[in-house]
Amino acid sequence: MKSVFNSSRSKEHSFYWDAYLATMDTFIENRVKRLLPHELDALWLLTQEGDDWDTKLEEERETYPVATQDVVAYLRDELLTAANDWSNTRISGYLERGYG
């Protein structure tokens, strides 16, 4: 699962970044495994892989190739983007002082 998350606000990642990603993936994957089939299908169609599959002509498509790992990567990237875009006065103050 390669993340496509790339933020212009992020200057560098923590030494533990890979551990954070692995932890996020574990929690997301455990939740995704409990989805109903139609819920997984709907989320998969939001992924790049799902979009690519959906835009092919029907006769060119392989059998519905829904992949849990595609959904996990998609949800992780969505979560990271939302977290990166979120702020409050304490975070802004920290970054303005030049510590971030």
C-alpha cells in the first residue's frame, strides 16, 4: 500500500512516521473488514483503482476486483489530508514561532 499523501505544509515526517502509518492502517483495515459488501464496493469505487475499473468499457473490465487494501490506502490518505488541513490557535502559534 503506497500512500499518495504529500502535503506542502509538511516539512518533514517524524522518525516514527512509518509506525504511525502502520498503526493507522491496522485500525482502518479492522474497520473495513467489518463493512457490508455493498459498503466496501462503494468505497472501492472512490479509489483510483475503482475509478480506473469503472471507466473501462464493460467488455474490457476484469471481474469486479474490489481490494480491501485499496480502500485502506484511500481512507488513510483521506484521513491524513483532513488532519493536515485541520488547525487551531495553538497549532498556528507553534508554527508561527518557527518551531514547526
